[in-house]
Amino acid sequence: MVPVPLARPARAAVLLAAGSLLLTGCGGSTSTGAKAAVTLTDCGHEVRVAAPPRHAVSLNQGTTEILLSLGLADRLAGTATWTDPVMKGLEKANATVPRIADDNPSFERVLDTEPDFVAASFVSTLGKGGVATREQFEKLGVPTYVSPSDCVGKDNSGGGDGTRGKALDIGTVYGEVHDLATVFGVPQRGDDLVASLQKRMKKATQGVDASDVTLLYWFANSESPYMAGCCGAPGIITRALGAKNVFDDTHEEWPQVNWETVADRDPDVLVIGDLTRESQTAESAAKKIAFLESNPVTRTMDAVRHKRYVLLSGQAMNPTIRTVEGVEQVAAGLRRFGLVK
């Protein structure tokens, strides 16, 4: 665990002010009024924000893209942990926000921004072994928020990326949009963003019947690849299109599977993560495809021989607003391959 550093006078004043606001804010949750207090329950924590944040830090790309999509770039003091280029249409807004780290920043680095709110996409980011625990921030008067998609129906107590006892629903992602819009005092923007996402989902899936199609989702790593289990964001995509994930018999979020097992299940289509980070082997789609087409175990797979690849950003394969983008792109790929009825 990272020890709490001694705060510089300016930072200490900001944190003290945040703490005072939290103590004096009214009880109860509300989404009306520019200065209204908000209280909500998030991943087992009570989050109480006395006034809309003005100097927030987002520790994962998923939460960052929600906040940017809500028009809140001017309220962000920093972002961190990126796997992909920012979502199309958000480039200009994103360029105005300091990137304090490409991966997890230190606790000290986050505190240097003098945050009044900290959001993350994953329990592991705001937990032991991550940037810091939620309690460490909250002791300093800084409220925190973790995407409910990483805790609702999910057990993160074991190793790896957790296990889902219940399939994730896209409604949980929409709920995160509403939560953040409420916290920042812009509920109508949240309603509008969710309505837009719902419209896109409906359009992408209209007339699509992929009930005879099997899919495999490969996120990263060629030596011991991470493949999607049944019930995370890839499950949302698969169910929306009526297809079948060849590893839907595991509830692990991203189990590591050997290539012999992958080849034995021989999916019709390979959905491949096209990442720009460099923390694992075979991050980019180009490197993944080069591996698939040269490896003696995988090159005879039906999808490889026919080059049935759909490339997705890492964010589209995580539970984020870009999961909708994943549905659109996989649906387009299945149409291109002539696999939908």
C-alpha cells in the first residue's frame, strides 16, 4: 500500500475544503440544482459529493471517455491508463486535459492535481495494488467512484480479472453514465448520451440473426492469451447479435487459454483487440494476425484460413460506452463475411 504523503500547503487547502464540503452537504441524493449534494451507493461504498466536481481525475480510459462525452473536459484535472487512442469525436476535448500517466499513476501524482473527485473503471485501479484504495482518497476528503460494471454480479476477490456470477447487461453501463452525469450536475446530458447509445444499439442489431455463428474474443498476449469468458462486455456483444462465444462455458472475465484449446474450438470469427499500449505481447491487431497466420497450431483454424477477423479497440472489449461500438463493428463484420441471416 502506498503511504499517504505530506501534502503541500496548496494541496492541503484544497483537500481540507473538499472534506468540509462533504461534512456540510445536505443528505439525500438529488440531480437538480448546480450546487446540490449527491449521495449514491457504488460498489458497496457510499459516495457523497456536496457540489459538482470542478477538478476531477479519471484513472481509466473508460470513465474518461464518458466524462468527455458528457462535455466535462473543463472539469478534468487529469487522466491516466490508456489502451487506445481516444474515441473519435473526442480528440479536441481530450487534448485539453493533462494525461498524468499512460498507465497507473502513483498516489502522489494524483494528489498533485488537487482532485475533488476520482473515478476509475476497475476495482483493481482503486484498490490494493492499484493507484490507492478508495479509503485512502476518502480519508483526505476526496470522494471516489468505480464503474458498477466491474462489481455488479462480479467477484474480484480471486486472481486474474475476476469472475462473473451474472452476465453483464448494457444497462449497467448506461447506469454509470447517469451516475456520473448526476454527480457532475448535468443529468440531461446523461439522458441524451444514453438515448444516443440506445439508438445506435438498435440500429446495429436490427435484422441481425447470427445464431449459427461462433465467435472468439482475443484481448492480448500471444504466449498465454487472454480470451473472453461468457459474461463481460464481449458477452453483451455476443448476445446482442444472437451469436455464441466458444468460451461461454467459463465465467472468468478474461481466462488465459492455451492455443491447442482455441484451435480445437475453431470459431467462425476471431474478434481481435487492436491495442496501442505495450504492456503485453501481441498488443496490436497486426501482431496478433501475424502470430495466428504463422503459428502451426492456429494457422489451420477456419477463421484464420478465411481471414475472418474483426478488429476492436480495447475499450470496445471492456464494459464501457464503446461496447456499443463493439456491437456495431462485429455486426458489420458478420455482414461482410455473409454470416448473418
